[in-house]
Amino acid sequence: MRRSIMSRGLWLALSAAMVAATIVVIARSRRRPPGPRPVRQDEAVSDTSLPARTESEPASPWPPVPVLGTPTADDLQRYTTRPSVLDGPAFARMFEEREPRQPLDEAVRRRLIRWGVAGLALLLLAGGAQVLESAVFSKEAGGETNAVSPCAEVPPEMRDACSFAEVQTLEVPNSDSGEAPGQVQAHGWVPDADCRPENATPRVRKLNAKVARAVDRQWRRIEAWLKTNAPRSHRTLGKPGEPEVIAAAEAEMGSLFPDDLRASLLRHDGVVHLDDIEAFGFLGNSNASVREIRDTWRQLCLIDDEDDGTQGFTDPRTEWWDGRMLPFGSDGLGDHLVVDSVKRDVGDTDHEGIMSFTPGGVRIRSYYALLKATADAMEDGGSIGYWKPEAVAGELRWKAG
């Protein structure tokens, strides 16, 4: 609706400009440059009061009998009129009379009048539509009950979390129960809407080329380190994933995978589990394939498909599980690395605790940031928080410090 109103405002401005231009053109076409006004016979006055001057008598700027005496040559030189800048040829050309402009022919004039009338009609039509829309849609919905939004009463920093909760409200009419009209009653447990997505058709989305190049660059660094220092773990890297499988998982889970996670899955779709070899992963977890991400998401939603409502709102990032998370890593003990599909940062969930978005004690703002931090720690011998990657007997091991 906002876009349509802005579009109408633009049309109003264009229509007004068109009408103004039409009026100016028509007005200028009817103007005629003023010619010299003829002098009437009764306006011609001859001054006969002054005595006639003979041709032999030189012209003098002074009266015949000066009041204070005859001026000297220095006086004449001092008061001689000097030429003004305005008397120059450049200014003279500005005031020269130009030839009158040829009037517009009848066909052009009629065409301009038609366009002007059409522009005026369009302006009136757009203005009427704007007035009608304002009159219809600006009215607040009337009703006998006084509905109160639970999100309106929470602090501003918590309203983002409140928008994800399905809080049931109860309209209380005037009665003898002692409850005020419009009082909101929130239930302690509400369904997790993210675990119950609507049916959607799978759609393969175009991957951002810049993100794909950045992800591939970090993977090449990780692969080079694994080949040199942990070749056994390098053999567990999965094959490239398929865009259609990712699109099907997105449609079933009701969440869009971030581009950096999709680019990583298209390069290595999880890992291959081999006997006696610890599979590759991040921060003590093994990487999950697209199908494993979907299956783990299903299982966690079966275990916990409700939100813990507190004072009318819930926060998906502080519970043990929420359906908007994407579990891309697992430690095999019920704990998982997750990506928040809304905020795109990395967290971990503990089956005996709550969700945290400081894995290893540090903030990891995206899946790409996890890739880069891993490559840096491998090459520099550093760590990610209290997790440090080391090569032990040809395998990658994450040591918790």
C-alpha cells in the first residue's frame, strides 16, 4: 500500500508539471512584443522659450549667464561626464529590439490545448483517487472490544522476540469478574510455529556469486591444511551437494538456508563416516549433510515443538530448541551446532541446557565467519575461543582449552 501511495504522489507531481508547462507555452504563444508607440500630434511640443543658437556659436554645458561665475578649465575637466559601463556594446545588445516571434499555427495550438486538458483531467483523477483512498483506508476498524497487542507492552529490545510467539489473547467484556475490558491473557506454552511451516513448493534459488567465491576461498585453505597435516580427516570430506536437494529441504523446513551455508553444502555435502577415522567438522562436531540437517530438524521438533511463553512472549534464542534453527553439526551426544535462519549467526544447543550463541565463548556472526576463523586457526596455530584445532596421527582433533 505504501508503494502505491508513493507512486500516486509521483504521478500528481508529473501531472502538475505538465499542466503548468502547457499553460506557459499557450500564454507565451499569444504574447506580442510591444512596438514603438507613435507620437500623437498633440504631444509634439516645440520649446521656443530658449533663444536660437547660431551654427558658429560653440555648444556650452553652462547657462548663458552662470550664477557663480564662469568655470575654469580645471572645473570643466573635473565635472566632465565619464562613459559608464552600462553604455558599452555588450549591454546595448541586451536591449536591442528583437524580431517578433512567429505565432503558433492553429494545429499546434489545438494540440497543446488538448494535452493541457488531458493533463488537467489526469491530475483531477489522481487527486480524487488519493482522497478516496485516504477516506476509506485511514479509518480505524471499529469494534466493541478493546484489543491489546501483547507486543505493545514489552520493552523495545524484546519486541523482536515477541513477534515470533503465537500468543493467544482473550477479549474480556465488561463484567463482574473484576477483569478490565481488553485484558490480555497469555498462555505459558504456545506451539512453535517454526516447527509447523506451511506447505511450499521447492524452488532453487540463485546463489550469490561473491559469497560463493569467498566460501570456496576459505575451503581451499582448509583443504590444503588437511592434506598436509590431517590427510585421514581430509578423506572424510563429502562430495558436492545438489541445489535441488537444498531447495526441497528449505521447502519442508520452512526456512531459507543462508547463502554461505548453501555454498558450503554445494562444495562438501557433509562428511563420509569411515571406520576408525574422526569425521571432519567444526568445534568438536562433525559436519551434517543436507538430508541430515533436515532429519535432525525433524527429530528436534518432535522432541520440542512448543515455545516457553513468559509474560506473553517467547525468545527462540534462549530456549533449548526452536524450529527456525538449522542444525549443521553434531557431536554425537545430542548437542548440535546451529545457524539461526533469521539472524544468520552461529550457536550451539545443549540437550541438558539452553541455546547459546557464543560457541567456544566467542561470538561467530555467520557460517562464513566460522569457516574463516577455522582456516586462520589451522594456519596460525591459533584457536576459536577455547577450541583449538590440532593434527593428531593424521586426523583433525579439536582440543578444548
